Amino acid sequence: MPMSEKNGQKVWQVRTTNAQLIRWGAWLVGLAAFLYSWKEISDNTLWFMMDNVGEVVADIAGRATPPAWSFITELGRPVWDTLAIATLGTIFALIMAVPVAFLAARNTTPSRIFVRPIALLVIVSTRSVNSLIWALLLVSIVGPGVLAGLIAISIRSIGFCAKLLYEAIEEINVVQVEAIKATGASPMQVMVYGIVPQIMPAFAGIAVFRWDINIRESTVLGLVGAGGIGLALQSSLNVLAWPKVSLILLVILVAVVIGEWVSAKVRGAII
């Protein structure tokens, strides 16, 4: 901490005067950016349409109640497609994320200058694009259906899984690795017996966590034609079948809650 003079005595301060000015300047810049953003949003918002929001919500709620329970027999296949997209998408993403993670980790990459930047580029590029955007592109490429959703979930999950996994690889205990190297083990043996056992708990946790996220994301991919229960939701919204919409939303809620419960149980067993 910096020190200043007061009445001939040295007084400790948390920050220097320059540091305090920079801190206050940053707060002012942030406040100005917030006010400017709010003004832009306000100028492009039709506030007069907000007058009857309560009436519209009440009207839709009345139309959607009670849910069309007879329609639930037709949701079995969409729910199955959603779970398949989430599960298979996670599995395929993990298969691709593991080698990318080893290439990105500083202590396992064959080249920090050439290979590691490419692996990091793959991680960043797959993480930076939302699943819905991937699904929109893939529906245009492979056509609407479950395949587009499966590929979209897989691509979106590669960067997430690879990033967490390569961080876990970089945090392993090097003593164990050095001990195995000292026995004359080959690089593959060092990998199998020195690195993999240390990252397996993290790998399992990452897999379950990402599967839980993918269940939620796969429920809305159908809104852009990528299969799953979101497709049934979009069809019902198009014809304003509000009782069916409310039932589908309830089914999505139950599916997400069950997925969260399974994920929590598995993570608890791993930890």
C-alpha cells in the first residue's frame, strides 16, 4: 500500500492518488457507457405498446390454461430426439475435445509456437458461436432435422469441454509424471499412467456438466428447424395453440429438472 505524509506523520493508504483517479475515471466511463446504452435502447423501444402488457399476459395465460393433456402422447418422439441430440452431441464433442485439449495444454502440446495456437483457435471459434447460430447454418447445409441439431450441439461443446480439460491437464502434479519418466517409460506410457489418471475426475465432471447444459440448449434448437421438442413448440406457436404450448413448456421444464437431478447425482458420485 502507498504511504503519504500528514502532519509530519506517515499515513498508509490503500491506493495512490493516481490509482484513485484512474479508478474513479473507470467508474465514470462505465456509467457513461451504461447511460448511452440505455438511451439507445429507450429510443428504439415502442413504450406505448407496454401499456397493455398485463392484459396481454393475462389473455395468453387464460388461453393456455388448462394445458392440452391429450397432446402429451405426441411428445414422446420429440422428447426422445431432444435427449438424443444432447447425449450424442456431448459424446461426439468429448471425442473431438480430448485431442484438442492435449494439443492446447502447455505441458502436453508438441509445439507451443505452431500447434498450440491452432488448438486454441479451435477452442475459441467453437465457443464463440451460439448453438442456435450453428443450428441455423447447419439447417441450411444438411437440411432441417435432428442431424443439424446434433452437429450444432457437438460443435458448440468442443470448445467448452476442451478449455476446461486443457486447464485441468496444465494443473496436474508433475512429480507423478517425472517419477514415471524416470522408470524409462515411453511418452505414451507417461500419458496413460501419469496424466490420464489425474484428469479423469475432471473429465467426468466436465462431461456430465456439459450434458446438463446441452439438454437445455437442445430444447430450443427446434425453433430453427433442428429437431427436438422445440420443433413441436414452434409448430404450436405458429397456429397459436396456446394449450399445447403450455403443455410443451411444462414437459421441457420437467426434462430440464430431471437432467439437472441426474447431473447432480453423477457429479456427487464422482466427487
